[in-house]
Amino acid sequence: MLSKQFVVIGLGRFGSSVATTLYSLGNEVLAIDTDEEIVQSISNSVTHAVQADATDEATLRSLGIRNFDVAVVTIGSDIQSSIMITLLCKELGVKYVIAKAHNEMHAKVLYKIGADRVVFPERDMGVRVAHNLCSSNILDYIELSPDYSIMELEAIHEWEGKSLRELNMRSKYGINVMAIKRNNDINISPNADDKIYHGDVLVVIGGTEDLKVLERSK
């Protein structure tokens, strides 16, 4: 999996979760907030952390915002700043902008001004959003605890036509396959002889570190 360059603007609980998870998955992450204390606290968990006012166009230009693949605007409560920053990111050339919304009306405005995706923190955990952004194969991600997670992912090419016994995922990846989705059917108790085919979606459970290795291998 090739790493990407992300800028995360707003380092509350949600933003910090997104930023640190993206970095832990091997991506370059620039974290921006107006609060110096927050910036200092996250500085060792991202590539770069900067105290700056992201509503200032000149500041964003100086930080080379246009060079980032994805901007994540996680300022939800200050709706005016959220809208301004989202608009600036799009105007300055960021290809994909994801923004956190405070309510449905806020979300509508964000979409109107060009946000590619809008999330609500109550529905989209920061960790889940980060994993979805990192890999096109990762369809969903749920952190059960700091040590264990569930991941829903599309079958990769090298798995196609092979049985779970042949793939031996527990030994190779440290994961267990809980279910296999195929078209509109779901096998919730797959056995060792069940084969994986193109387009299958696997629901797996495993150690968080093992799942990170699996993501990087894609």
C-alpha cells in the first residue's frame, strides 16, 4: 500500500485520532491547530505538527497545502471556520477534502462548497475514517480495544481461487475470518474448505498490529 500525504486541520479528540492513526499506518501527516499545547502533545505522533490559523489563505499556501493528497477538516463546532477552511482547501487545489459536520445543515453547506465527503463523529469514529482513507480495499474498520479490531476488506488478487485452509490466514497474517460476503449472500461460519473468489468481502478479526501489517501489504 503506497503512503499518502494528509493534512489534518483541527486536533480535538476526533482530529487527533484521525491524524495519529494515519501516521501509524505509514502515511505522511501534517497536523494543524491554533492551540500550541495540543500541537506539542501530538508532535511525536505525526510527521509534522504546526500551530497556525488555517482560515488564513496565506498560511495554508505557505504550508504547501496544494501538495497534499487529502485534507481532513475536523473543526466541527466553529462552523464558520470549518466552512472557510474547507473552501480554501478546495480552492488551493487539494484533490480530496473530507470535513466534519456539526449538524445536517452544516453538512449541506460543506457539500455545496465542494467537500468530497462529510462525516459526523458520532457515526464515524476517527480511527475508522483513517483506515478507510488509507486503503481502497478496506471497507470498514471497528476498533474493539487498543489490541483487537474487526476489519471488512475486499479479497486481494493473490487470495482468489484458494481455500481458507490453503491461505492459512491465522498463521500468515494473525487474523481469523469471521464471515465471507459474496454478492447478496453472507457466509457467517466459513469452514476451512471454503474458497475465496474475485469480489468477495471478508470480515476478519485480529490483533490491531497484525491488521496494520495486512493493510500495508495491499
